[in-house]
Amino acid sequence: MDYFSSNFKLGILGGGQLGKMLLTETQKFDIQTFVLDPSEEAPARFGCNFFYNDSFLEHDVVYEFGKLVDLLTVEIENVNLDALEKLESEGKLVYPSPKTLRIIQNKGRQKDFYVEHNIPTAPHRRFVDLYHIQKAVENNELEIPFVWKSAQGGYDGTGVKIVRSTLDLINLPDVECLAEALVPFKNELAVIVARNPKGEVKTYPVVEMEFHPEANQVEYVLCPARVSKKVSSKAQEVALQVSKAFNHVGLLAVEMFLTEDDEILVNEVAPRPHNSGHFSIEASYTSQFEQHLRAILDLPLGNPESKVAGVMVNLVGDENFSGPVVYQNIDKILAIDGVTPHIYGKRETRPFRKMGHVTIVNEDMKEARKIAEEVKNSIRVISKPVELEQETE
Amino acid sequence: MDYFSSNFKLGILGGGQLGKMLLTETQKFDIQTFVLDPSEEAPARFGCNFFYNDSFLEHDVVYEFGKLVDLLTVEIENVNLDALEKLESEGKLVYPSPKTLRIIQNKGRQKDFYVEHNIPTAPHRRFVDLYHIQKAVENNELEIPFVWKSAQGGYDGTGVKIVRSTLDLINLPDVECLAEALVPFKNELAVIVARNPKGEVKTYPVVEMEFHPEANQVEYVLCPARVSKKVSSKAQEVALQVSKAFNHVGLLAVEMFLTEDDEILVNEVAPRPHNSGHFSIEASYTSQFEQHLRAILDLPLGNPESKVAGVMVNLVGDENFSGPVVYQNIDKILAIDGVTPHIYGKRETRPFRKMGHVTIVNEDMKEARKIAEEVKNSIRVISKPVELEQETE
């Protein structure tokens, strides 16, 4: 199959920042792209060949969009799966497969899948609604504390609560959910595995998510993770096991806990390029976005190793600002060697909205980590004062 | 000034591959771009915010286009300078300045400029037309052999001829020209200098253009050049001297000869991202395209040093093929570690047309150079057989 400067058409469901960064690679290879996103202001609206401004949750929209292209991929899991299954049954190539997406979309089903495939994961129990989980606690079938997770729709830490007392149970939403054992862990790690339809597999180095000591937010993603060779080998092995279990095509980002006993437990997966792989644009021989493209197109996979150490800092909207975005002190961070901001192209900031990220690369991880802290403490994502806005508009 | 996700508008004259690769960086920073190019099929037609399909040689087109934007840059030198001068005189920011472009557009004027500024360059003499250069040879004022260069419009080696006998003189075009001493040289080198309006300057490592032993064509661009520390320091110094002499803003690629006596002679310059800097996308901390953007926007310049060694191979159309392009064996080169093809997005190949390039990076230059040869010998830019074309259309 010819992809390069040809009539081949790649469809992408979702036009967010992941779609936008994927388009950098389709442009590099001159592969025609069709993007579907409900937002007129989607970050990926430029850079694709055709932008369709409609919903990826509507069956008929996704089905008709899919018929326009030769191969479909996603940059978001929450899409209409019935349409994707219909397209796949009619012979359309869909990577990741709707079967995998269906397992992943429901966190309970996802956990069951790990258990069925002997993939290490924290013990869990599924509940159809709030009443049943409350009942289980009442009957001493479920011990407090535990981690409550909404089965569907959680994103970036929403849909997850630690239940430490029966009081915490009252305020939970009445949805399908699961209870997971609260396992003390030292580290959150992630490994991205790429697999193409031929079955070729490449595994990125293990990355470490470093959390803010107080706020429960990832502050830095570090590659390589500061763990022993033994731990990183084990983490890569587990990630490979997950990728094989799904018979996955494309990228699979596997998020894991490293317990206090150096055990690896799979937390959850994302079947696409992932925040934990953004460092790869600057640090790796093959960026995760190029790798995803190579994988779904059944091209040979690229070298996942790193040229230099990388640290990624998310740029999220300051909690006190909403409105037209301003990136304060961006010139200060640009003056530091090895610092690359990525601005996703969202015109409006909101508290904690993901507006961009900054990658810091250096031959020395310690130095990169130090600079990352400087970056984190310098740049602020705020909004324009209203007066200024009126002047310039 | 706010550039990131703001109302700031950058105009780019020319929508070729250089414009396209520049857009990767404007996208990364979410800077609004307007591109002007006469070809509907220009490689940069996607990736910009607004594409204007018109001539950059027409005064009124360039002038009106310039009025739409806040800052103008070029990805090609051969644009309407009267319009740029008018825009600049009216206060519009134009980088590189039309004054510099006017000097560079005429190779005779460019050479005079080097002499006036004590920049080492091969001795030359200017002639208004063919008659006068023939006359000078006749009168023994000009000794054969020498290098004949058309004063205007030469590109990628066209407009240059070595005159070895009076017979060679007969077939030359009747245009303004110059005669340059034929200096034996060991190497062709290039250095890219970035300078912002504040006067901050950064110099990329010296690269080496390796020529095919028989065909007079650059085969590989290597960074770093395989020359002594002394030679590379001298080359960087001369490049800096040229950048200062022009008071240049943006990138300036300075092409140089290294003579057999280890002297540096400036050949010519390009006031923009340049073929000799393509390696930087994969090999450098800051790619030449991001650096050009930082420079013209008066942002702090990025680190021009390399993470790894890089070799660049141009992908030019095979001399025996014309028509819809096919990249033969691209899957073979993708299977090699550290190999990244860039496909410019030209649908039709023609003999020697620049269709893309391939970058090879490696920790070891010898290994990179070896792989580059493998790449060069594998990939071919040909056209589809006519039958196949009919089938697929």
C-alpha cells in the first residue's frame, strides 16, 4: 500500500491536542487526513486535509465519516463504538479495534480483562450502582478504605475517589462503579508499547509520573524513570503482556503502580498516543505520534530509545482565570537551553484545562529535572484582563 | 508582544517545503499564519491558517498581502522587493529586510558586498552582458578557466558554469553575469547563523556538503563536518561576520569553500531556513525552523547544538520518471533505526525535482554516514506506471 503523497485517506476521530500532534507526522509523510471533532475551535482543525465539524458520538456521523476514509484511528476513546463495529464488520480498517475500545471504555470490564489474562492489577469488585456498593460496605463485604472508580467517563483523575469513611460514600454519584483495593505505592510508572498488524512490537523506556506532594496532580513526567533496571524490565514486560492480551494495533500506553514491595500493578491503559509520551517528540529517536502512525499503517516501527533525558511539564490553566488565554513568562522559559513549549491552540483558558505542555531535554536527567522545576515555577497560564481584551479586539 | 494563541498574524511569502516545515513550528506555538504562493498544490497549503493562491512576484499582491499581517518573512528570495520596501517604509516588520534581499538577489552585488565588508570570497569581476565578458577574454583581461555565474535567478547549481575554453563562452546565455576565480577547494561547508532584532546571535555547528564523485550534486549533508576544530571555528567566525555585515534578522545560511590551504571563502548566502539545515529537525536541540521563528519574533534563541550526529540525503526525482510520484522502498528505509523521511507533498515527480529528504541520526557519525549510503541506494523517487494510475483513479 502506498501512503506517501497518495490517495490513501486516514480518518481521525477527535481533533484535540493528540490529533494535532499526530497531524505533524501525517504532514511529514504527506498522508491525507480527515479529522472529525464537534468543536469548531478544535486544535487539529488546521493541519489536516479535511476537517469535519460534527459529533464523534453520533452513530450515523461516525459511520458516514468512516466510509470516506481507508483507515480509521482515534485520539479519544469515548467515540461511537456501534458505528466503528459496523465499519469494521464491513471490512474497514479500524485501529485500535472497537473490541479493545469497548473493554477499555468501561473500567470494570477493563479490570476484569486484566484478571482474566493474569495481568497483575489491584484487587477490585464491580457494582452496578451506588446502592449496591453502599450495601456491600454495610454488610462488611467491602472494607474501608478503598478506591471508588466510576465505570465510565472518568478523565484525568475525575471519576476517582478514595473512600475513607462511610460518610464519603454518601456523596458519590449513583453510577456503575468499582471498588479497588487501596494499595500503597512508591511510584506511578507508564510504558508505551507500539504494535503493528504484522505483530512487530517496540516498547518505549519506562517513564515516571512525579506527583505534587500536596495536590494530587502529576507535575512531571520523567523519561527514563528513576527506578532500578530490574523494576524497569518488569514494567516493560507487564506492558508487553497487556499489549499482547489486547492483540493491540497502534500505541498502547500502560499506566502502572510500583508498590512498596516493588510489584507492578496495572492501573489503566490508553489505546493511543498519551500524555506520558509527549517527551518523545524531543527526546526519542521516534516520537510516539510517528510511532502510532507507523503502527496503524503496518509500516516498520521506529527506534523507541531516547537521544537524551526528557522531562515533561503540563501547562494547565491557572485555577483563578477563565477567558482568552495568555502565557505569562513564556519568553523566560524559551531562554533556557533544551526547553520546548507546545501550545495546543485553545483560545480560552479555564481552571486546570490542559492548554499545552513543555518538554525539557538534557543529557543529564538531574539537570533536566532541575530546569523542569524552574519552568513550572515561571510559566503561568492566565487570561487577558478585560480592558486589554477590548483594546486589542 | 503576545504571539501564542493570540491575534498576531505572521505572513510567509512562498509555500514550498521550507514554508511547510516552518508551519510545523508555528503550529507548535499556535501562531497564526498567512501563506502566499502561486501554486494551488503548494506543500504549505495545509498547516497554515490562511492560504492565498497568488503570485509573490506581483507588487500589488505582495503589498495587499503584507497589509493583512503583523510581520512578514520569506521562504524564497525571489519575491517582489518594491512591495516589501514600501511595506517596511510604512512601518511593517519585514525579516529578512528587503535591503538584504536586494543585495542577495543579484550575485554580482552580493559579491561586491563581501569585498566591501572584508569578507573572504573568491576574486570576481562583474559584466553587464555576454558581449562584455567575451570581450574581456578576447583582450586577455580575464583568464580562462573561470567560473561564470548568472547574476540573477540561479538555483541549485543552475546559472553556474565552469568556462574552460573560449568555446564554452559561446553557449552562455546573454545575461548580466560575473566571472569568479576557479579556486581549488577540498570541501564545501555551510554555517547557519540566527540573529534576532535585539542582536542575540547563535551559530549552528559547521556542516559539510559531500558531493557525488562524478555527478556535480550534493549527496549528503553531514553535521558536524569532518574538519578540524580550527577550521570549524574559522568557518563559524566568518559566518558570524557575514550575519553582522548584513545586520541580519532571522536565519542566514552561509555557504563556504574550504580551500586546499584551509582558507574559508564565502560562496553565497540564503537569508532563511536552508537545505543544509534540515538535519536540525532530528539532530539539534532547536530545529532551524523553530530558530528562524524565534529570531524573527525577537524571542530568545534556542540551543543550536546537536543531540546526535546527523546526515541528510535529498530525495530528488529519478531522471527517467515524470508523473504521479511513488516512493520506492520507503518501507525498507523506515526499518532502519534513526531514519526519518520527510515527504514534501508534491504530487508530481520530475527529473531532479526536490521531493523530500531523509535524515539519519546516530550517536556515531561514521554509522550515520554508512546508513545514509544505504538509504541513498535503497529509496527511489519514480512515477506510477500509467496502467496502475488508471486503475486507482
